[in-house]
Amino acid sequence: MTWLILFLCFLGLELAAGCLISLWFCVGCLGAWLGSLGGIALEGQLALFVSLSFLTLILIRPAAILAGRRLPLNKGKGFSRAGRGKAPARTPEREDGNDRVSS
């Protein structure tokens, strides 16, 4: 039961962040849970958790990095990366608090 609770915690963290922080731990928890159902001792469950988590990390992380390079971040949004992070230019405010130009 502990492995299922850990699985739900890691899954919630992954869904909240959405950037592959804990997806491999979810797979490790599922493997350890299946091992506990099969009657494997706690040391074997921990070994399953660590090995499956590490294997999933090795397999998923490079694929995610490659997929991220192929997908442009600003496709169809009309923004360029050159102006990213710069605040728009502001004019000094007038003393009366009205910064509109009257005509």
C-alpha cells in the first residue's frame, strides 16, 4: 500500500510540474508495488524501485530532450526569442498621476 501512496504523490508532483521531475519514480513505485504483491522482501522492492527508476530515467530523459529540440517554443504565437525577458519601455509619469497625452 505504501508504494501506491508514493506513486500517487509522485504522479501528483509530475502533473503539477509537468517537466519530467518525477515520472521515473512513478514507474519505480509501480514496479516495487508489483514486487510486493509477488511476495518479494522489502530489500528486493527497494532494488526494483531504484533499478526501474534509473532505467526509466535513462530511457525517457534523452527522448524528451530530443523531442524538445524539434518543437519550437514560440510556434504560431507571434513572439520572438530575441525580446524575451525585456520589460516594455515606460515613460515617466506626470506629477498629477495622469500619464495620458491630451490633444
